[in-house]
Amino acid sequence: MNAFVTGATGFIGSHLLRRISEEYEKIYLLVRKGSLTENIKWIEGKDNIFIVKGDLLEPSTFIDYLSRCEHIYHTAGFVGTNRAFKDLVFKLNYEASVNLLKALEKVKPLKIVYLASIYALGKGEKDKPADETVEYNLEDFARKIPYMKAKRMADGFAFELAEKGMPIVFGFPCYCLGPGDIYLSSSRIVLASIKGLLRFYVDGGINVVDVRDVAEGLFLCMKKGRAGEKYLLGGYNLTFKELFYELYRFTNCRPYFKIPKGAVKFAGYLAELIFGKKSIIDYNSALIMCEYWFYNSDKAKRELGWQVRPLEETLRDSVQWFRINKTYYGRRI
């Protein structure tokens, strides 16, 4: 069979492509003009992988290729909590996904794996990690954070189509770390630790998972996942203090003290004001850091046979990748 992949130049998508590269007769990659292609340079010489130059915002550039494929992997999107990205996150997350899904209604593939967002699902707590049945509880965040609103709208549209019978399987990755994050989509914490900036922590927590394990999980969603089902792909629930101390083992940046949530939010606001889009932290990401985002992935492990690697391996490889690759997005680390 043939596969169509969106977002293959991104963090998760590039690892997914590596995982499925030998699984299909032909794989078509939708690559938007201006995308960084460092993560897919290895496909040169691969006679079963083809680049389609197009844009999800322009369905005419890709619909013919969709009709050639039985399996669709949708991983494209734009991660950006900075308020300067308000319009961009709406276009690249909501409009792009809706365009693809409407095109898929016409071509009717056998199966679709849709990379969904925990921000469209709901959040857990420190003493009660969320699973796939969590009731959506992020209304206040969605009103404040355009990225969350865009993801909720896009994924909600996909949920409705799945309920009507479109063969979509939803994979919900948690906080991905690992090698190859050229866009800094989720590795700003690692970079901050390398730079010696993580000298404090806040009362909050997050679920950390290896991006390579998420890629495996998405493939298993295609192979074993049931249409219409949601699968959380999470790893380890860690307080930020625990995560920063784990990173300290590889970066020698020790977090010394906890600071109040109000101070973290002010620091995010100030950093965003001074550094703009290049800021490692911004006001909205500070809001997120002041909460617990804990999840339970037992369903994926039980139904898909999915497993995760040791946290130590993920953090070590993340740090090592940044140290070997001294630049990202044209800037020095």
C-alpha cells in the first residue's frame, strides 16, 4: 500500500517517516515552501519516498496524491504559545487540518492516523493523571492561549468526522523530547538547561515521552488502532523539579530554588516583551508551566502493545543532539 504524510520535516513527523520508511510501496511527503528539510535529507536515494511540494492551505496542491494512498498520517502543525503567533497557529493548525480532512472526505482512504493534542483533550492533576476519557477542562486556557484554541477547534472537527464514520485513529503525544527538534517545538527546556538558565523551578509538572517512541506509537495506531479511538502516548509524569534535576545529570545546570508562580508568569511576560518570538519562555508557556499535565497511557500499552524507553536515554540523547548541532533555525545555540 501507499502512504501520505504531512509534517514529515517536523520533530514528530520526521521520526515517524523513519519508522514507516520500509513499510510502504510508496510514501508521499507533503512539504510546504520554506520548510526546513534537515530532518529528511536522508531520503535522498530512497526510491519509494517522494516529496510533494504543496500546502495544506491550498488543497489543489495535494488532493491528487491523497487519492493514490490507502493510509494517511497527519502530523503537520505549528507549535507556538507566543502571542505573536496568534494568526499563524490558527492557519497552520485549524485551517490546514480542516482542509486536509475535507479532502479526505472525497478520497476515502482506508485509515487515517491523526496527531491530536492533549490541549484538545483535557488535563490531569498531580494526584489524578488523565486518560482518554477525561472531560475537557481547558476552557479558561483556550480563551487565553490562541494555540490551545486552534488545536481544540481543529481536533474537534476531526472528532466529529470520526463519529460520522471517517476511519480516523487519534494519537495524543505528551511532551516530546529527543534528538532532531530543529524548530524547538518542545525542547526549549533542554536548551535552557544547556545554557545554564534552569536555576529555579516552579510548582507544576509534565508528562515526558521520547519522540521516537511517539513515532512508534503512531505507527501502531495505524497497524492496530481502532477507528474512532483515542490513544494517549505518554511516558513519565514528572514535577518540573524532578525533570530539571534529571536534566542536571547531563548539563550540570542545577536548579536551586522554587519561585512563586506569579514570578514565573512575570518572567515569561518580560522575556516575551524583550526577546519577542525568539524568547525561550513566554507568558503563555509560563501559564502552562504553573500547572500539572499528568497522563495515563495504559490504553495504548494494552491495546497497541506500545512501550517507552528509559527517561535517561531520552534526556541524554536530547542534550547530545543539541551539543552536536550547534545551530538551529539559523541561530547559534
